[in-house]
Amino acid sequence: MALVRAYEGWKEAEREGSAYEYCWRNFLSAQTLQAIHSLRKQFSFILKEAGLVDTDSSINNKLSHNQSLVRAVICSGLFPGIASVVHRETSMSFKTMDDGQVLLYANSVNSHYQTIPYPWLVFGENVKVNAVFIRDSTGVSDSILILFGGALSNGIQAGHLKILDGYVDFFLDPNLADCYLKLKDELDKLIPKKLEDPGIDIHKERKYLMLAVQELVSGDQCEGRFVFDRDSRKPKASNDENKFTKDGTNPKSLLQTLLMRAGHTPPKYKTRHLKTNEFRALVEFKGMQFVGKAKRNKQLAERDAAIEALAWLTHTSDNTQHEDDKSPPDVTDNMLKLLGKRRKSKRHFD
């Protein structure tokens, strides 16, 4: 977004005859901006020749003021370069699927902000020195990432959506999740159709689809919530350990992701070697402790403790629901307890 604004500012200064002063004042290279301008002209010519955009540039740019849509386009272009933004009380950290903990490059615009009001960053480049740094980053919301961030699939539970084979998880109301899935499917069909038949006016033939997408990406408050409004239901009884592992999900990784997305520190594990030559693990977070079953090694013991914690968070350890009730387990109450501290602090600053 900084590059977009820098270019637009340069074009405005050029129209006023003060392009040189603009570059000097903002430490920008006039040659680089001119090269960007040439590339834009080439891309515009190619798109017009293919019939994908109108010859009237004012029509093509009528939504350019919508910052959320611009971020969505950037997300689509830079994905799968994605980093999660973990907000804490006095700091924030960043994590990617390939490199784990990363840092913002010192010259990056985002590195100068104490907080980034987005749950995700898409980035164009990572640099490995003594640590891994990401450059050319742009903040995006959950809705942008869901609709413009690659293949989307269902997870274990109703309302669980996954991207990048579960590295990115979203827990929504089942009806809302279904809505996002259908919109994503329609978008995925629309783009190839437009490429096959450039004459299609998507703003007329897919008017309501385009309006729905604009509304969702513009209306997302960028809170990075993983629990959405749910009707209160009694949880479904289940003793199946594979509930959180049957699709290859690592329960320890899932638990840590949920905690850090809620603004808490990672869980801590304590393992004890039993006289039976087995191991029993305890996981602790936010003053709560969960003990797993005895297992043959330390790794399995810690996984089982994480499963117990996840079972509590999703109410699956409660056996008060009738066995014939097929409704999905509720994840609201205990998840909201986990979120309580963060939500309270947000209301305070508002």
C-alpha cells in the first residue's frame, strides 16, 4: 500500500509540475517511479488487448478508492507469502509456515508501527541473514484471506475452514462458513470464465456476487477472530482421540495457534516419567492446567495433553448431550473465556 500511495503521490506532483521536489522530499527515486509507470502502461496495454479491461480508464478505476479491495488484489498476487500477526499487550510478533518466527525488515514501512491493526500480513520477499526478515508486506483481514488467499477447504468441525492444509485455521458459525465457501467457489469460477470470454461484464452478470465480496472485505473489522456468533448448544459427547488428529492436524500446533491468535503466550508442557515406564504430560496456559493420559513416550503424552485442552475449549469433554444429537459441538463459551482478557482491553481503548 505504501508503494501504491508513493506512486499516486508522484503522479499528482507530476501534474502540478513538482515531481522532482516530491521525490527529493520523500527520498524516492524518480527513475524507479518512471520504471513503475512504464510497467503499468505495458500491463494496461496487454489487458486492454485481451479485452479484460475497458479502454476507458475511469471505468477500470472506479473502485480504486476502496482500500480493502486493493488489499484483496495484493493478497491474491502475493499469496502464499502469508504471516500471522500475533498481538500482545506491549508487542507483536510474526510467524510464517516455512520459517516460523520472522521479523519485519528494518526498511519496511510496517516496521515503524508499534501495532498493525490486521491479523495477517502478505509479503513479497523474505530475506535470510542471522534471522528471517520479510519485506513488502501488506496487512489483510480474515475475509480477504478467505476469499483471495488460495484453496479453501472444510476442517474437522462444522464451521472450521482451512487454508494451506490447515496452517491457517478459521472457526466460524457454520452458516457463515458455508456462505464464505460458496462465495469463494463462485469467485474461482468467475475468473476463468472472464478469461475465456473477456466480453462478459462481471459487474452486470455477477452484480450481487461482486457487491457481496465488496461488503465482506470492506466490513471486516480486522479483529482476527476465530470464534464467531454461534447459537448456544449442548456439546456432543466424544471420547475419540482422533477428533483433532484424523486429518493430520497436530493438536499441539493447533492449541498454540489458538492461544497466540487470542493474544496469549504459547502453552507450557511438563512431562513426568511414570514407574510404569510411561509418560504423562500436563499443559498449562492462562492459569489453567490439563493432564493427558499415560503414553509410551514424551511426544505422545504432550499431544494427548493438548487434545484434552482442545476438548475443553470445544466442550467435547462434556458428556451431557444425548448420544443421538448430531448437532456440531459448540465452541463459543470456553473459547470466549480464552478471549475474555483481550476483548476487555479492546473495549477499554475504545
